[in-house]
Amino acid sequence: MPKDLVVLGKAYAGSGGGQPLLWQHLFWFLAHPEVYVLVLPPMGIVAEIIANNTRKPLHGYKTMVFSMIAIGVMSFLVWAHHMFISGMSASLGNFFLVTTMIISVPSVALMTCLVFSLKGGSIRFNVPMLFALAFIPLFAIGGLTGLPLGLTVTDIYLHDTYYVIGHFHFVVVSGSIIALMGGTYYWFPKWYGRKMNDKLGLIHFWGSVITMCGIFGPMLFMGIGGASRRLYDPTAQLHNIPVQGWNVVATYSAYLLALFQIPFIYNFFNSMWRGEKTPENPWQATTLEWACPSPPPHGNFEKTPIVYRGPYEYSVPGRKTDFWMQSDKN
């Protein structure tokens, strides 16, 4: 607190000291927008992969862009939904309840656009596309399980339980990291001019998705059962509510998740030198990065490209090919 602080014309007794509640506000004012810093780029990655592998433009492209902007702006107005049981006034709690519900609207709009982008597409089920498709339901679970935490009434019971951990990790791990893995498989040919092994990619995909659900799904059930977070024994404060079994499932799933990252790590480094060589645009994509050599030289482009059209010109009527790169004049 500032030194010599005056409140209502009187010297404040706590000036020059600290306040735990103020620290919570400062922490969550940073930490909650930071979550969206982790989530928004993977949303862009998923949109890029879906557009390429459905061979059609994104549904509601402008809606998706404005939704991302709205999420970014609103992320600074919802931080205190982490503090409903800190003793804040009911009116202040209602403000953050409303803003939390509002920020879910652009999130739902964005996810809806991704789902509708699949409609009528000639879908290619390659490894990057599988990760992008998995992102949609996993992130949706994370988002929907967050709504009870944004309501003051239900948060009183669920606050500081394993339910919070399950919700958060469905968003950040099953959502963001799944998308980053898909982006790695998608842009790897551009980085190194070689392709990652598809069989190892499928093992990595199915192993990661199943075990992630095996970790974070049980956490939701444990939290609903009343198990508090940060306890070495989740049954210590519970009576007649058997949640230890779910804890065992989550633990073994975590070990298996780590195990299934070994094929990915091997695949990544082995493919850097021994992977199948690819052309500059192996996915037949339209965006500008695929117009530079693979791997890109210093400065990326051998000569400055000229952009003639938008980024998602797929399946344009009258063209022989189903993609039209931004840098192709004709």
C-alpha cells in the first residue's frame, strides 16, 4: 500500500504495508488475461489447419476475427471471478459474473464458426487435421465446465476443488497444447523441408487425446465430489464419497501421457534429418508462408512477394486446382 495514504480525509493505518486481497486482485488481473494469451494463438492454428484440410474458406471469417478481438478486450474485465469467496460485495460479484458470461459469447461464436467450417468440406484426415478436430470438443469441454465457476452460487461449492483443475487443464492442455502439436506437424515441412512420420504421428495423437481425457475427466468428478486441490490425499477431508479411484485413474493416465510423448520427440528429431523430403507447398495451402523456400532462408523470401488475394481461396469455381495462393498472379 502507498506510504502516507489518506482515505476519506484520514491517514490510513495500513499505509506502507501490504494487503493479501490487493495481491489477489493484482495477480488475477495479470493471470486471467494471460490464459487467453495461451488460447488465442492455438485457435488461429486450428482455423488455419481446418481451412486447409476442408479445402474451403473458413465459415464466418470476420466473425472469428472480431470474436478474438472481443475475447482479448473482455479478458481484462473478468479477473475477480476467481475471488467470489474472498468477501467481495454482492454487487461487485454480480458485475464479474455478468462479464464472465459475456466473454463466453465470442468464444462460442468462434467455436461455432470452426464447426460450420467442416460442413460441406472435402475433409482430409491427416495428422494435423486430427489434432485440429480434437481441439474442438476438448476445448468445448473446458469452456462449458468453466461456466459453473463463473456463477457465484455454484462457485461457492466448486472453488478450490479438483473441478477447477480439470476445467483449467481441459482448456490449456487439451485445448492449447493439442493445437500446438497439430501446428507442429502442419508447419514442420516448412521448417525443415521434410515431413514427420504419419504412423508415429497417429500413435502420438491417439495416445495423447485418450490419456488427457483420462487425467482431467476424473478431476471434474473428484471436484464435484468435494475433493479439495493441493492435498496429497484427496480423501483426507471426505467421508462416504469414494473419489480415490478417480485419483488413481488420473495418475496412471498422467504416466501414460508422458510415455506417449516419446514417439513425438523421436519423430520430431529423427524427421529433421531422415524425414521424407517435401516440396515447398506439400499441403497445397494458399497462405503466404508456403510461397517461401523450405526451409526458409534469411529473410524468408528470395524476393518480396506480391499479395493478390485473400488467404483462403480454396475450391474457387472455374479453377483447375482447388487452391489459389495469395502470391500467384494468375
